[in-house]
Amino acid sequence: MTAVKYASKTYDVIVLGAGAAGLFAAYTAAKRGRRVMVLEKSNKVGKKILMSGGGRCNFTNYSVDASNFISNNPHFCISALNRYNQWQFIEMVETHGIAYEERSHGQLFCKDSAKAILAMLLDECEDAGVEIRTDCDVSNIAALSADKNHEPAQCRYTLDLSRAQQTSRLQCHSLVVATGALSIPTLGGSGAGYDIAEQFGLPLIDRRAGLVPFMFSDALKPVCERLSGLALQVEARCNGQLFTENMLFTHRGISGPVVLQISNYWCPGDEVTLNLLPDINAVDWLIDAKIDQGKTWLKTLLVQKLAKSLVKELEGLWKIDVMDNALAECSDKQLTAIGQRLNDWRLKPSATEGYRKAEVTLGGVDTDVISSKTMEVKQQPGLYFVGEVVDVTGHLGGFNFQWAWSSGYSAGSFA
């Protein structure tokens, strides 16, 4: 069927992407009296908002600092985080009467459903006059030249839009790219924003999956399969970074908050070190127990601190041949070796589960070419990048949503 061609329409601001950063940028710009259109390629808005936090949306954190973010320029995020901070977003949540709760490490979640956060954003956009269109296929983005008097054109960008077998050409003064990144393609993740960046000659920082589970292909794989579903608190270390939270064994490897956190610092070939008893010096504990509880079996002692199924797997994996011995029958050398491994278990993941399971994408549009104050491309007036498409990635715990609100607000305040 031949597509129907419509005349061009003009907006002050067009936002590509109806996720967290895009909706917040649109709402902020529209509040300033700007005529704003949001274009979303999928059939629904805010899909990632709805699935986040197990459907409860970890929308921010009580403690937000630049140290919670990863970027080639660790200082880049500071301006946006100061311009719109977590307390301002919390105030908006409270104004809308959304019940929330604090979990570990200052994480804030909806008590009921993530739908409340999306409804809040859509209500604010509607009140501000934002137009939102879904199922939109945008192509042929072009920058218009300045006029003959060297003044910037009122309309600086054109976009060809296909929707429901109809096409139109849109024009805008400011174009905000909030397309997200490569993570979770089933929810709309794609590299569209990077394509736009490359079209305008902007450098990209290498991208890889972040906040993502690990997989194994060695002897640990069947161990993980048998332990699938078991969770325990551990300390994970890699490349100078350390996190202490829950770990979960899966059919493919290991996951859970601590694994997702440390995955941001892991590169193929690196080891990850697990401390299975993060609050205990395991060597001292075992040696002291030998003195005080000499008749106790080693296995009996270990299952006081670790799941019985895990102790059984470690017996085979580490080839412990004294597990059924009384502690008094174990040499200090044997107990020392076991204790050291409990505090320093070194694993080598074969890979991560990739973008399919990754909550974020590390890397992205190089912050060197973007204003930290406005999120505008320095050498391309009227072009803005916000949210995950930029080389700023937060730790697990609400930080990536706060980056979406803060970067979206910064762009919306100037677009």
C-alpha cells in the first residue's frame, strides 16, 4: 500500500523516545511554554519504567553522588545532578500521592506499582501540553543551514516520520535524543541514538552490557545449575571495586545485586573474587573452632554459616577430603587453606548474559562533545542527548533513573 504524504508540522522541541529521560525532558520543556512532540518507536511508552524494580520502579536513591556513576569523564554528571536532584523528584512523587518505601542502601521503590510513576509523568506531560505519538518510525534526520544573514534558522532540524502507513515531515528548533541504548531489546532497546550521533560526527565510547549476570563454561557451570535459586550475601571484588550484597545462583551462572554491580567493572578474561563470609575472617574462625569445638565435624561447622547444598558443592569443587572429619583431626594447614578460599574464591566468568539481560549499556555518546550544563552538543546547536544513550551509567539502586530525570531536566530547561 502506498503511504499517504502529509504536509510538514513544526514544533519547538521534538523528543525521540518516550522513556524516563525523554518524558522528563518533554515535560520540562513544555512547562517553559515550548511546543513539544515526543516520538516513540514502540507501541507503548515507558516500557522500561514499568518492568524496573520487579514492577515497583526503583525511581531514585536517598544518597546520590557522582561516585555512583561510571563515565570516561567522572565529573560530567555533577552539573545535571545538582540542577535536578533526588529530593526534587521525591517531592514530585509525594505531590502526586505515590506511596513509596526505602529498601537497602537508600533505594526508593513504589509500594504498589511502577505504573504510578509512568502515570505521573504522563499526567505532567498532558498538563503541560506535550503531544506523544507511538509506533513512529523516524528517518532522514537533517540539520537545516543558517540563513543568509548567518542567523540560526528558527527550524533547525527536519525528520521524516512514518506512522500507520502515513508519512509526514516534521520540523523543530531543538531535537532531544532520548532513545535509550542496547540493553533489553525486547523492551525497545536499540542503537538508534548512536546512529544519530555518528550521523553528526560525534565520537562514541565503546559500549558493552552492564548490570548483567555472569555465565560460566568451566566446572562451575554444573555447580551453578544444581544450586540454582540459592541466594546468599557475599562480597564481590573486581578491578579494585568492591560490593557487598546478595548473590543468586542461576542455571547459567550467578546473578543478584552484587553480581550486577560488579559486572560494570568486569572485562572478558578478568577474575571475580567472592568472599562467602564477608563479616568473618574464615581462617581465624576455623582455627578457633578447632580449639573450642574439636569434636565438631568440619561440615557441621560450615553449615552454621553456609547453606548445606553449597557446602556439599564446595566439597567436590575444592576437593576437600576432610569435610566429615572432626575439627581436631584437621591440620591447621588444611583449615587455613579452606578458610582462605571461603574469603577469597576466585572465579573466571566465560561471559555475561549480554544485552538480553543487561539493565544498562555502558559507554555511549562521548561526554566531551556535550555541555554538562545543558546536554546540548557543543558544535551542533539544538541537538541534545539525554539518559542512557550518553556515556554515563549508574550503579544499581535507582541511580540510572535519577540520571534520566536529571539529564532530561537539564535538556528540557534549555531546548
